[in-house]
Amino acid sequence: DQQVKQNSPSLSVQEGRISILNCDYTNSMFDYFLWYKKYPAEGPTFLISISSIKDKNEDGRFTVFLNKSAKHLSLHIVPSQPGDSAVYFCAASGAGANSKLTFGKGITLSVRP
Amino acid sequence: KAGVTQTPRYLIKTRGQQVTLSCSPISGHRSVSWYQQTPGQGLQFLFEYFSETQRNKGNFPGRFSGRQFSNSRSEMNVSTLELGDSALYLCASSLGGLVKNNEQFFGPGTRLTVL
């Protein structure tokens, strides 16, 4: 049972344009959401997070939007740069029994120069 | 400040053998979590240790076990290896553990190949 879903396995965008990475979740007990970026041969690195009390969090070129009613979040990267090419994982957690991080399968972003 | 280190980086074993992987967290971090990454399944949570106690556990068989030492270093053991255990095993450390939604810092992983 995949509680965090990243339905598109890959995304390709032109340098300078916007990248939109989507993530859906099914567990209504999740209240904290994170995005991680992973380069080959390295561990994932934390990118940005959002609590369920907010619907938007921005950090430089990265913005995460949360739509709780739709159980959907998205990561926007503007403008996209070739160095952003990596695998992006969406993750979620909640309290108590849901406190462990549950990851999606990841999406491979390619930014074309 | 040194990051999370994992040893060994690469490992080749045969079916039926057992393997022990090691993780040293960032100094001062008391929580260590282990994940399995495979191409088809993404990152799957194995377990979390905090102050030498297992605090959370994922849905993996009992062949997968772990422990944490008083210096917060952690080891993960897989017994009776199967071909499907071939994966990248990632360790992550954080200050307060998962219950406080602390940011997790990942190590580079150990690539295990089972032949």
C-alpha cells in the first residue's frame, strides 16, 4: 500500500523554465511533508518541508504547496537549472504510529541546458 | 562538522550469507534511521534507533535487525541473504528523532549486491 505516491517517474524541462513535481498521499494522519534531492552515489539531502498548518513554504527558488483537501503537494523550482537534475523524493510523517518518514518512489528531473 | 558515514560503501555477498552494515551519525545526533532503496520501491523505512532503543520499525522480515551503541553508532544486520536484498542501504541521523520531525541527514549509503 503506497501511502505516498509520485506517479510520474520522470520530468524533463528546459533551463530557466519552471519545474513542477507532484506528490499525492493517502494517509490523512500525515501532518509534515518534506522533499529530498538525491544525486547518484550520494545520500538524499533535505530540500524543503511544510507543516500541515501551512499551504505554502518558500525557500529561494524552491516553493512547496500543500492542498490538504486534495491530499496533494507539489514542489516548484523556478528558474530550473541544470544542477537541479537529480531524483526528488517526497516524504511524509505524522504523530505516533505514523511518525516514521514514508517516502514516495521518486521522480527523476532532467533540466536541459 | 563531519557528516553521516557508512561502511562499507560496497559489498558483494552470496545467498544465505549474513551481512553487517555500519553507520556513524553526525556528532550529537541521537537518532539513527535505516532505509532500503531499490529501483522499483523507492526508499523504504527499516527501523529507527534513539538512545540505543528501537523506536520505530518498518514492514521488513525478522532477518533484518539493528542495534545502536552508547556513542549513537548503529549497525544493521541482514541474515540469510536473498537475491531481493540487493539494494542501496541508507542511514540517516537526526537530533531528536522522527517524532519531533527533525531534519534527517543521510549518509552516502552501502550498495549491497547479493549473488
